[in-house]
Amino acid sequence: MPAKKGQTFNQYSEETKKEAVRLRLEESWTYSRIMEKFGIKSESQIITWVRKSQNGESFEDYRGRWTKKHFSSAEEENAYLKAQVEYLKKLNPNLHGEGSWISKPGASPFEK
């Protein structure tokens, strides 16, 4: 579900996440008990942390963070962006197939 306008997100420390996962896996605490102890609003958050922990993934959340690249010229930035587009086209061939607005120069997905 996408974020709603004005919605705020809680940030939990690495220690809180690890302890929530430990309590769930090692001590079999219920989601509601863990939520109450740490003030966590959603059990799906704990489920995500448990899954990441079991898969050996980091708890780091990269949503909303864009890597900013610095280019020495507009031409260099343009070449970089063109390479990204070509990569995405190869990854998702159906996005620019026959009849797609992407394949029509000057076309917009919002025009009828």
C-alpha cells in the first residue's frame, strides 16, 4: 500500500529490531506482545525484520533515498541516463513493445 499524504514513518534502532526478532524467534513472543513492548504499530514490520534476519539481510531501509551521482557535463549525465533506459528496456521488454506509448515519439501515457 502506498504512503498516504501526511503519513509519518517510525524509525526503529538496530537494537530494537534485533531484540524484536530475538523475542519472536527464541522466546516465541506474540506479535502483539512485541508491538506493545516497543511501540511498534504493525506486526508486518516485525514479520519483515524476522524474514530479513533469517535471510541474513541487513535491517537497513533504503526507501526514499536516491543515490545522487555527480556528472562533469550534461552530455555525461545524458549518456548515463540513456544507458539506464536501455538496461530497463532489456529487463522489461513488454514496456516498450508495439502499441506502447513509450515506443511512440512525443506520446504521453496521459493522452487519449
